[in-house]
Amino acid sequence: MLAAYVPPPPDPTFDQDAYNQQYADEYWQTHPKPTFNPDSADGYGPDQELPPACLRLEGVDC
């Protein structure tokens, strides 16, 4: 008796752009938007939590 060929399941696809957008939406729902301070070295006011790098910089994935 011969075994029937069963092809492997397809590789799951991962949409990095969709994930980044979902992460950003969820992050901003739970964290206040930081205020810009031009006199600060990092551009954020004192005692503010910095957003993750993927939300502050271009080309960085979450």
C-alpha cells in the first residue's frame, strides 16, 4: 500500500506593517502623547516616558 502525498501546510505570512500599526494604536490608547520641548536634548519634556523606538524613529520595527 502506498502512502498518499500530503503537502506541508503553507508558511504563515506575517504583515510587519499591520503589526506596527496595531502596536502603535494600542500603545497610544494606554499612554499619553508626550509634549515636544525644543529646549530638551531628546525633544521631550521633563519626567515624560519616552515612547518605544519604533514609534519615535522611522525604519524601526516593533
